[in-house]
Amino acid sequence: MKGLKKKRRVQVVALAAVALIVATGLIGYAMKDGINYFRSPSQVAEQPPAPTETFRIGGLVEEGSLVRGQGEAITFMVTDGGASVKVSYTGILPDLFEENQGMIGTGQLKEGVFIASEILAKHDESYMPREVVDALKEQGVYQEPSGS
């Protein structure tokens, strides 16, 4: 009788362990499409990601690079001071989007051009996304915002 209880306990623990492993695997599989890694323009230039990989890129919009096309099409260069990447976007840009300002885009790199599906811009005079600040500091071009 004692051997049967011990055997049943081992089976329950083994079944719980298998269920935990399966649940962890399913959660990881479900989240893989929702994870977008951040890359600076320098990182993209050094090691271009696969054309099917969706990632985020951020930096400053280069002055003089903003070109508006037909309708909602727009192209511009994003830089971190070390490298620049051409960005193509079709859609309505945020109101605060402009040259020499921080931005983050989500999309894919195809034939050397970042095709953005979403563009985010700063929301006030002093805000810049942490990832962009880190990338600019790494390149030695970050300047602390002036003012209050």
C-alpha cells in the first residue's frame, strides 16, 4: 500500500512537470511574434537583420532628409551620429515629428531601406525614448535638453 502511494505521488509530480514545460513552451511560442528588438542605425549598418525580422529602430531624423511623396508616402534618414538608415513610411506622421528630433519606428529592413509600419515621435520638448538616448550617448552625440 505504501509503494502504491509513493508511485502515485511520483506520477503526479512528473505529470505536473510535463504540464509546466508544455505551458512554458506554448507561452514562448505565442510571444515570439510580439517581441520587437530595438536597434540603433549603427547596429543595423554593422549587422543587418533578416528581411523577415520585425524590429524597432530609433535615432534622430537627419536634417534635410525629409521627402514627402505622393499621398501619405514619406522617406527620411534616421541617424545616431555614427550611421544613417533610410526609412520609408506610408501613413500619417505624429504631429510632433520633425527633423533633428527623436523618433522610433517599427518595421522591417528590405534592400537596405527600413519599411516602417509605425512611427512614434517625442511627446514634449524634453522627452526622448530611453533607447534612443542610450544609442546617441554610445555614439557621443547626445546633448542634454536645455530648459526646465
